[in-house]
Amino acid sequence: MLHDEMENIFKDELIQRVEVAVENKAVTMQTVEAKKNSYFQGLKKMVNLLQ
């Protein structure tokens, strides 16, 4: 009985950690995408100024 409860606690903890890791990864990817977009916009402005 105690073994099953402990196993469930560990599973819940593991699931929670995986969910947090996935959320963090998603936020990181959004940040990278935003920086990339901002970089390319800056590049476009410079190209337009040179023309």
C-alpha cells in the first residue's frame, strides 16, 4: 500500500517536472523566435537605408 502511494507521488512529481520543462522550452523557443524576427527587421531597415 505504502509502496503504491510513494510510486504515485514520484509519478506526479515527474509529470510536473516534465510539464515545467516543456513550458520552459516553449518560452525559450518564443524568445529565440522574437529575437530572430527583431534581428531580421533591423537587417531589413539597414538594407533599405543603403538603397
